[in-house]
Amino acid sequence: MQGTIFSIEEFAVNDGPGIRTTIFLKGCPLRCAWCHNPEGISPEPQYMDKKGERTLCGYRITVDELAGQLLKNKDIYALNNGGITLTGGEPLLQADFVRELLRKINPFVHTAIETSGYAPVSVFKEVLPLLDLVLFDIKQMDPVLHKRYTGVDNRLILKNLETLCSSGNKFIIRVPLIPGVNDTKENMQSILKVVKGVESLVRIELLRYNKIAGAKYSMIGKVYNPPFDPDALPQINNVFEENNIKTIIL
């Protein structure tokens, strides 16, 4: 069983509890207008030009190879309540690889996944028992706006969010704040309606848009031309703390 990854970040501190190793898997079915990791969109390895140097982004690795690397640090994770986080891209696009990797490492380390939720419901349900934490990204609740800015309908995402809320799995909702796109009070209230009262919700994380994300596009031969003002400051409509839901602004 092989998968394709494009980065391994050690000593990550914002992808779950404790000090973690974050694995970036290649491939994503969404086309978010603000994507911070455009090199993670294609499922295949690709070349990037960095300061005149051409490097290959992405490589194939087996489940056993990656699990072996990760479990070498299991004692370190245990000391600070850390673990492993899978992200992307969209990690569930490589569902078979993710499932087998989690089966190898979950008994020994804390496991988390950051996902858009855009995956078959059957796949989502299969991986939930193998996870200690889910970081669930919500871009936009309005289906028309969601498709306009991400390229896909959000019905499947909302179905998996419903599944997550009733699963008992601990989860964090992450909302990237994109100025003029999803930072409205209406969008935040729509999210609140779904997650309010769910006991397994750990917190909400509001992530400020970082305009330096556009610098990566030229490295893979693409032009960054977002349909919003990247210099605008997003609104902070924190309706969650008003309803006694712990919220972090990153």
C-alpha cells in the first residue's frame, strides 16, 4: 500500500494537542480560491521552481515505511500529549492509504486528521474509529457560494459534519476567514446552528487569511488571482463565544 505525500512537518504546534508531526498528503478535490497549499492540489508529484532551483514536490511512500518513521518518536509524543496529524491537500482522497496508516499507528500514538469533509460518507465513517481528533474545515455554509469559491457542492461536507457531530469523536471546527467570502455573521451563525450543544466539540478555530499564500502559485506555473481583495482585513464575527463555545483566533 503506497501513498503520495509532499511534506512532513515535525514539531508542529497548531495541528492538534501537544507537539506533533504533520503529514501533508497530495491531492485535493476542492479548488478553493484562497488555497494556501496549491502544491497539494494535484495528486501526482510535480516540479516546483524555488529561487531558480527546480525541485520535485511529492513522493510515493509505503504505509510500513511511513508508520516506521512516525513510531520512532512515539515516546516523545507521549511526554507532551502530542501525536500525528494527517492533512493535505485532502487526506481522504487517499482513503485506503490513510486507513491502513491509521491502523498501524493509532494504538501507539494520538491520531488526528484535518479534512474538508469532502469524501464519501462510507469512507468518513470508516476512518472515524481510528482517530482521536478531527479537525474539520468549514469554508462556507451557503451551497451556492461554496460551489462558487471552492468548485464543489457542500452537501457531502454537511452530511459528514452531521455524522461527526453524532459520532462522539472529539473534533475542532476550523474556519479560514476569507474577506468578503465567508467572514459574514450569517455564515458564522449557520455554523453555530449545526455545532451548538454538541458535547464532543472541543473548540472553534478562526484562521485569519494569510496573503503570502499566493507566493507559491508561480512556483508551480500558476497565476494567483483571487476573486476577493487579499489586502482586506476579514471581519471577526465571533458568535461562538457569545454562546459559550471556546474559540481561538489564529
